[in-house]
Amino acid sequence: MPLVNQSTPAPSLILVLEPHLVGPRRNRIRQRLEELGLAVRVVPGGVQEYLEATGDALPALSLAPDGWPGVVRVISFATEYPHAAHGTGDLPTVAASVVEFGPPEQRVSVGGGHFALMAGPCAIETPARALQLAQAVRAAGAQAFRGGAYKPRTSPYAFQGLAESGLEILAEVRARTGLPIVTEVLDTADIAQVAEIADLLQVGSRNMQNYALLKQLARVRKPVLLKRGYASTVRELLLAAEYLLCGGNHQVILCERGLRSAAGEEGVVLDLGVIPALRRCTHLPVVVDPSHGSARSDRVPALARAAVAAGADGLLIEVHDDPLQALSDGRQALTPEAFRQLAREVDAVRRALRPE
Ligand code: PEP
Ligand code: MN
């Protein structure tokens, strides 16, 4: 005899009720679930009853039923992020997504077995330096040039980026090198302007939960690189991605860039365990930024190799020809020579791990 009756739909939620919860209180909870569109069955227990709910659990889940009076615990078989999820429960399993960006002749693919190396200075400083760095990283094997025109800085006295003129320099770099451009958009007011130049729009760690920005980027026809907030959980990252996906932008790349931690010698710890963790629950590509994830140039190559070995779909690396002169993040910038070496090592790790 089959263990599960195939004609009975699987529950999407189980609410464990407080022991000895009497009829009217239990019924109010049941009624609330029914108002939210779920079919509910009371499962009798010894001292404790359970409510088994069937149907679309999202409306109920969004109201945090684990905090409802009389509810001890909620077991959910439904996902909170149906667009980002791999396909669990009654959702179909989704293959790994490939996100593509850049002009047709220099198309970059990330995810589903495609790997991309993206590199450049933290901030765009001068036209000559940007071009020289772009040529250097391209020669070393980078497929995209990253550089900030709008920089989120801790201090208002620190260099804030060249803004519009930085974007013009990026456009010139792309015209001269053919490299697709990855650059950050900080503010909803700048989206149109940045999206005109950027091939891949970066949302920085500080803005991962800027929902006004995410809602507007959901309507932009350019892919988004969403960096994990440096104090954010995987769930929060996936829900932030969901804002983009459910709003209509399906081209989303996730980026692990390290978490703030007093336990880390440099105040940051790169969490590579997040790569397999994300693989388990999402089809979205996952890249790693070992530059911000280590905050020190001498740590970047080891963490880059480790990220690739852990299955990253790409890397974001900060490079500067004269880190002492850099206007931001010089401490973590690799020189072009060091980047060349890193690119060779990354390639070797990938070849070593590639199935025959
Ligand atoms: C950056 O990429 O230069 C940057 C500021 O990164 P994060 O948002 O991860 O701090
Ligand atoms: Mn930086």
C-alpha cells in the first residue's frame, strides 16, 4: 500500500499550536488561514493540535504566522521566493540560469557552466588610467571591466566618484576595448543615466535592501549584479533578488562579498559556504568578490582560488596600477601583474576541476 495517498494534495504549511489551545482560539487561527486562501485541516494530537494547510502559502507566509498568538511553530513546504527558487514542492525544477551581458561581439555569459572574470579599479579616476587598466585586465583574460563612477563611501569626505564624467570615461573604455562595463548604480535618480552606459548594473552591499532601488531596477532591461549585504542572511539576499525577478527583471547575478565581523582580522570574512548553500536553493548564478571580501591585496589570490574551487560562476577583482595613488580601496587592489598571475591560477583551478 502506498504511504502517501496520491489524491490528497501535499500540505504547504503546518502550524504547530500551543498545547491545550481551546476551540475558539484554534478556530480563529484556522479562519485566518482560510481567509488567506488556504484549505485547512485540524490534525489532532495528544496535548497539541496541528493545522495542516494546503494551497498557495505565500500570502500567509508574508504575514509571519510563526508570530501569531497561539502558534508555536510553522513548518513551511513552500518557498518565500518562488522566482529565485530552484523549484521545490509544487514548483517545477528550474535549470541553472545563464545571465548574458555586453554587446553581441563581446557577449559575456555567467552561470550554468559559464564563468566570467570581471576586473578593474574600485573607482574610475582618470580617462588614461581607466583605459590602461582595461587594456591590462583584458590582456590578462578578464571578460568585463568593472569600475565605479558613483561610489558609496563610509566618509562624506572620501572620494565619491566622478559621477557623470566617470560614466563618460566608461563609455569611452568600452568603445576602445570592446569590454562590457560593470558599474554601480547608487540612487534611483541615476538609473536611466547609469543603465545607458552599464552592461551589468551593480547594486552594492549597502543597497541590497534598498527596495525602492530594486523595484525600479526590476523594470530596467539590463542585468543586475546584486551584492550580498555585509550583514545580510542568505534568505534576505534571495528575497532582495525576488524584488528584481517578480518585478520583471530575470537577469540577476548574486555576489558574495564577505560579511563584517569583529572576528575577522580585517573586519570582514568571506563566506564561501554560501556558494553551495545558494546552489541548493536558487538557479541564479553566484559570483564572488574576494577584494572586498578580504580587504587586503595579499589575501585576494588565495580567496579567489578558493571561490573558484567552491564553484563560483565568476569573480570580481579590483585592480590598480599604483595602489598607493588609488582614490579608494588601494589596500585591496591587485597590480596588473598580480592580476595576470591570479587569472592564470584561476584558469588552472578551473581546468583541474573540470570533468573529463
Ligand atoms: C565596490 O564594488 O567597489 C563596492 C563598494 O563593493 P561593496 O558594495 O561590496 O562594498
Ligand atoms: Mn571598492
